[in-house]
Amino acid sequence: MGVLVSYNKLRRIITIALITFSVLGLWRIYINYYLTSQWTTPCLNCFIHDKAPMTTASSTVNVSADGIWTINSLGRLGNQMGEYATLLALAKMNGRQAYILAKMYNILAPLFKITLPVLPDAVDKNIKWRTYHVSSRMSDEYKHIEGQYVKFTGYPASYTFFFDIKDEIHNEFMFHNAIREEAYGSLLKLKGQRQNATYIGVHIRRGDYAAYMSRRWNGVIAGKGYVEKAIGYFRKKYPEPVFVVVSNDMQWCKKNIDASRGDVYFSGDGIESSPERDFALLCHCNHSIMTLGTFGIWSSYLAGGETIYLTNFSLPGPDAKPFPYDRLYRPDWIGFPADLSPILPTIPSSV
């Protein structure tokens, strides 16, 4: 009787083991099926001359035995670029294969010749991810990340993650030919009779940032004085400058930026109806003036040349975090301090 009980118990264990291995095997087949099949994601926001989609996510991808690494797809263009670049850098550093989500593909692929394979939504939703939050600066801990299925979270934007592969990042964010040609054509029209034009992209971020800076950083956004000083810097340095102004508040720009010399041009409609065009235009300039935000950081990064950025724009406060200037702005960029007088505490006059 004891032998029979032991036999039945052993049979149940074997049966459970076989079922478990079968499920795991089917799951591996399921993942490989999706990642090795041909599939296409349409381009959702093509904008160049109202043409048909420039590219699609049609690729054959073999899932690696080392698993899948990806990153959340949060925010708009600048955030997406920071997430993409950080994922690529961390995956290469740890010898892993990086995949991007379909949402990120649909934002970046219409602009750039990105090469990372795309992870289908069906696979993303069924993987038990190890979530790994990425902070705002590269550190040694990121060189030894464990996990077969890792999804990074956060809004990484620091150049410190991908500085060592900056050439590869530039290649990943290479514009499609049609976009590049349109940007060059627009700049050529602004050249006029100048023989040695030097193009300076000027990105003025205002709008929602006024309240955001006050609430989050106890700070200010760029004012008239900062913009005048930055433009004056390039006017002294180059005999024939061309300033290309892009902003989400063009009304403020036209009121506060002196265009009487004929070297300042206001691009776009100031309400961000075509941010991709604005971004490409800034990236194809020789130098940059930026205020705040990842849009300006990335356009300056891709443009190369000299970059002037707004610095020292916050005051210490009980609820305000110190702004990570050294993590976001490259050490070779030039910081011009903001005018903090609007938020300086008022000292009561003595009676």
C-alpha cells in the first residue's frame, strides 16, 4: 500500500512538472513567434509635405537568449529621445539587446533613422518585467544591472549616460533625407545676400514652464535680458549671424527680441503645431541658444557648435529640489545666469 501511495505521489509530481515545462515552452515559442515574424506599425505623425509614411517598423528580430531590455515611453519628443539614448547606452554597457516600445517608435521613426528593434505590444503586455528606475545621472551601479526582462522607468535626460557613445547617438538621431533637405532649404532662404552666414538656433520655452518652474524649482524662466545677452554674444563673435527663433510663445518673442537689425527670424506659429519642423530647423543650425526643457537640450546637442543655456535660475526653498545643471548641460556649454529679481524676497524698509 505504501509503495502504491508513493507511486501515485511521484506520478503527480511528474505530471505537474511536465505541465509546467510545457507552459514555459509554449511561452518561449509565443515570444519568438512575435519577435521573429514580419510586422508593421504605421507612421502616425508624418508631416513632411503631407507625404506617405517615410518608414515603418518592418523588421525581423530574433529574441536573444539573454532576454529583452526596454524602457518606458513617456513624454514628448525630447523625453523620448532621452529615454531611447539611455536605453541604448545601458543595454550596450551590460551586453544586452535593447528593444523600444511601439509608442516610442511612432514618435521617433518619422524623424530619425533609428535602428533599435520594436517590441510588439502583445509581448510587452505579457512579460513579467523587472522594473528598474533610472535616476538623473550615470553611476557605477548601472554597469552591473541584473535581469533577463528589464524595463527601465523614469525620464532620463542626462548626457552622462551616453557620452561615451555620442557618435552612435548622433547616428541614431540622423534625420531622414526629406527632413534634412527641408531644413537646409529653409535656412538657405534666410541667408539672403550674406556670404558667410552663421546660423544660431534660439529656442524659447515659455507657456506651461512659468508655473512649473515656480512650483518645482522655485525658479524663473528666461527673460528679455538673458535673450539679449545671448544674442549679443554671437553678434560680437560672428560678422553675419542669422538667428532662427522657435518658441511656444512667439508673441512674447516678437515683443521682447529686437529684430531691427534684420538678422532675427521668427519661425513657426508659436503654438507648437509643427514641433518636428521646428526641431529639425534648430538641429541644422551652427550654434544654439536655449532656455529650458529637453526639446532645447536635444536640439542643441545635435546641432553641435557652441550652446548658451540658462543657469542659476532657482532659489533654495523648503519644497524646491536643487536643479541638476551639471547632469543636463555638457561642461563645454556656456551658462548665462537668469535674472532672479522677480522672485527675490522683499526686504522691508526700515521705519
